Amino acid sequence: MSAQSPAVLHVVPSSPFGGVQRVAIDLVMTQRARGRDATLLGTRPEERFEAAAREAGVPAATLPHGLRDRISGLRAQAQHSDIVHLHLWAPWYPLALRGHGRIVTHLHNAPSLYHSGTSLRTLMANLSDRCILSQSAHVLSVSDWNNAKWREFGLSARIPCQTVLNGIRIPAHCWRPRKQGTVLGVASRLAERRGLEELVDAMGVLKAAGRGDIQLRIAGDGPERSALERRAAGLPITFVGHVSDMDKFWAETDLSVFTALWEPFGLRLIEPAARGIPVVAYRNGSGSDEVIDLCRGVSAVPYGDSAALVREIIDILETPSRYGRMAREGRQDCETHFSLDAMAESVDAVYARMPA
């Protein structure tokens, strides 16, 4: 990377802290390791965001709480950056970024009109989306499916959009199953449309099939936790809340499960697979199917077929040769398709094509 490479400011909402924030932090970390001047800006003070940035060795600032101060703060930071790279956005961004000619918008989520209907709030969000996108010189999307959805719901054909697969940190070693592995693990924000109700119900099917010995541990928190805990009453499910040491969580997990109705990408598929943990997933016709097709560590069944899901869980846990093959090949595929270097290389190629 040349010393003259453009300086990049990555802007991301600080909360709720989750996959998008981790991807942004890891992208900045990798770009800096490759010699680029890349910095991170959070939209408000938030300890988990700031702690994660510190742990990654990423220089990160946060904007103050007041809206006027946020607008002026982002404007000032953007003026000193060659490229502004947005990961999610807020309606006030156009005011702060007016006149900046080199904005990259990263589409981590599906369009509001796709997943939230046509309420007044959603229509206003769609107007904000269009405004931000119209100011963008280039757009990135985490999957071809997500790219197509944004084209369908307002992304102009005049604005170039390229699919860039998310990358993750791949541990130096991979975990091995314990002698009598019966622990399923899932890490997710406990919110709507994450497939967690379906997962809880699948645990009921497992129990009814005489496999009440198979436990599920769910890492994460969110607005749906109380409802999920009520739904899970009487099942071998533990809600462990926020987990700071995810390596330890995955080291205590034998297999992961993915049951979302749709996902633009599917970090929950590759995070365990990169650690040598097989995944059983619903194939749902969205961006997560693209991840499934690239990762042999994932076994997919048709969406909603809980009986097939349960059969796969039991078969993989009880067939050491299959378990070992999925663990090994899944990790290899993550190294090939979902490494941080691969993501950074794709992003840098987009920067190189932007107008000077």
C-alpha cells in the first residue's frame, strides 16, 4: 500500500453494539495493518464500542450526544478525510456530509421497505436512505441478494454497487469437540427477525425426540430476551447474556444452529465455522444462502423444516467422521472466502476506482 493512499474515515453507529460494529472495527484494523491511514468514528459515546476498538488497536473517536454537536463533529472529521466510509447511517448524515465527493456507503442491512412495511416511519427512513445513497460515489453490499434488494427498493442504477463479503478474525487454532458433545451455541442480538423463536421451538422438537440432553446456550442480549425466556420455559436453554470472551463461549460449544427467516449476510454462520464448529442452518433464499454455498462447514435444510433440522443436529453430533470433516473444511473455506485480508483487498479495490 502506497504512503499516498487516501485517508479513510469509517463512520458507524456506536450502539446497539453487534456484528456491523465488529466488522467496521476489524476492517479498520486490517486496513491499518496493510499501511492505510484509516480511522473510526462512532456516533455517540458507548463503552462496548470503545472497548472493542481499543482491544483491536484501532484509533476511535465518538461524537457527543447533542444533535447539533454531532453534525458539526462529523463535518469536521469528514473535511480532513479523503474518503468517508459509512457503515449504517442516520437521517442527519446528509447535513454533515454535504459537498463531500468521496462517500462510500456499506449496505450491511436490507432496505427498510423490505423488512418493515410501509409505515410512516419506514417511509421516512426510505427517504433518508435515498438521500444518503444519492450522495455516495460508490456503494458496497455484503451479498448479491442484498445488492438486488437495494436496487429494487431505491438504489439508482447510476450508482455503482459491488458485493464485498464480510471478513472475520480467524483464530490461530480450532476447537475440538468434547468427548460427549451435546452443547449447541448461538451468538445473536435478541431482537425480532433473528430466527430465535424458531430456534427455541426446534429445541422443543429435540426434547420431544428424546434428546433433552442436548443443551442450547444463547449469547447476547436485546429487547426480545424476556419473551424468549418465557417461550423457552422447561427447555434445556440458557440465556447467558452479553459475553465479553467469545473464544471461551465457542470453546464450550459443539455445534451451532442458524434459523433466521432472512439475513443479508450471516455472520452467525461463519463465526463458529471459522473455529471448527459445524453449523446446521435453514436455507431461506436470502444472502445467508450465498454464505452457505461457500462454506462446507454448514449443513442446510429447507426453511421451517424443524424435523430435518433436528435430524441433522443429531446426525452430526453422533457421527465423528462427519463432524471432523465439516469442522476441517468449514474452517478452510472461511480462510479462503471470509478472511479480513480478503475483505480489505476488495474494499481497497473499490477505493482505487473512485473519482479523484
